[in-house]
Amino acid sequence: MKKIICLALVTICQADPATRAFVDDSAPGFRDLVAGDFCKVNSADDTWTWQGSTLSCTGQPVSVMRTTKEYKNFEMVVEWMHQKPAGNSGVFVWTTPASIEKLTSDGKPGLPHGIEVQILDLGYATQTQAAGKATDWFTCHGDVFAVGIKMNHFPPLSPNKSRSFPRKNLCKGHGEWNHYYIRAINGEVRLWVNGEEVSGGNGVENPQGYLCLESEGSPIQFRKLRMRELP
């Protein structure tokens, strides 16, 4: 496993510390995630649309699309771009089958249990502040947190200690592409944003489940969805 991980991170390990570097997703074992790798949970029929290798999401209703199979240890690369200010979305890791079954059977808006790697537009903080609401409980730069399950969140932490806050602010605003690299191994999740590791956590029990993409109220596009399973 260590050999495989080092192959994927070669561009990061060899880069100058002052220079951002990106995972080599052309390394052996990486493959594209395409339409056939996903299936409907509680989204509308037109929520998700594939246009070649680009996946568009309307944001309506609040819901997820899951992978057809469960994953345990893996690396994942995804590029994303919010279409409007204050957009909200995310990637769910190790989503529990029980929560997916409930969302599917209920057929109503909602999100599952698992580890969320959040995708927020920079305008979300501005919008929240303008509404007179607190903004100290989240960031727009790659929060990682447990939903309905337990995880030890890496510092820095949100005030209530329920989120791993990013160590740097690296995300770009709506209309620009951002790059996430997610590594999930043996109960530990780590996130790189635009070439630098920023947040994560460990100690996840039963670290296996579906990967999900989130629809949460605003249009977003995904591209270069690639992953590699690890031992």
C-alpha cells in the first residue's frame, strides 16, 4: 500500500515547499468515474446531467447521487466549479448503506451519513453574514466533518469541534475550477485543495461505504472525476 501511495503523491513529494503540487492521477491504477459508476438515490431525474466527462448538477432538490459499489481504501481526484455565488455542495466519503437505503426508500430531500468533504463558494460566507447569522462555524476552503458517524477531526477545529477547518484558504470563487484530492485509508481521510493538504480526520469506525456527490441548492459542475482503489 505504501508503494502505491508514494506513486500517486510523487509530484507533491518532489515539489518545492513553496510551490503547490498536484497528485499524479495518470499513475497506474487511476481510472475515470463515469455515468455507469453512479446511480440515483433521492435526486430528480434531471438533477444530474453528463456532458462528456463533465457532470452538471442543478442543485435541486437537496440530495445525493451515489456510486454503484462501496469503497474502503482509495484516492480520488475531482475538479469542481460553482456556477453562482454562495453555492453549496460536497463529496461524501464512506457513506453508510443504511442512510442511503433510507433516503432511497423515502424519496424525499435530504443528505446521508458519512464523512463530508465540503464544497462551498466563497460567497457563502458573505451571504450568511449579510443575513445576520454567525459565520465562525464553517469555512469556504475545504471543511471535513463527520455526519451521523464518529471521527477524530484534525486541527484546526471549528468552535464546537465538529469540523476540521483547513490550515490555508486556497479555494477559488464561483466560475473558476478548483481541484480536490481526497485520500481515504484505514479510517483516515485527508483533503488537498488546489495542491496543498489542508484538513481531515481519523478514527472512523467501519470505514467503508458509498461515494456520493451532493446537490444542495445551487448549480455546480464536476469534471476529471478519477479514483484509484488501494489495498
